[in-house]
Amino acid sequence: MQPITSTPTGVDRTWCDRCGGALADGGHDTCGRARHLEPPRFCAVCRRRMKVQVLPAGWTATCVEHGDIHS
């Protein structure tokens, strides 16, 4: 199971958006399951740590390079 996609449309994902590890290395089954319950912590494109705000209605994660992702 791959982590939930949390990148802008048309952008290739290189990094796991939960742990920040390389997707090519594999072993992200736990991350994929956890992402169903929590927001991303790393940008899947550039691996930067994102600013995350969790609200009762959802979450917003912001990468300084690639912008906002919303739930």
C-alpha cells in the first residue's frame, strides 16, 4: 500500500510524505496505513518538512516550495 497522494496534480512523487524516506527504497506499508488517519509531514516532491495545521474539519499542509495541500 502506497501513502495517500498529497502532491500537486502532475508532479512526480519521490519521497514518502509521512517519514520522508525515498519511495524507491520500499518498506512504506506502515506509512500508507498511517496516512489514512493523519496528515502528511514531508513534501513528497522535495522532502521538505511541511507546516501542518489540523482542524476539526480537516487539515492543511504547506510546503514553502510547492504550496498547500488540503484534506
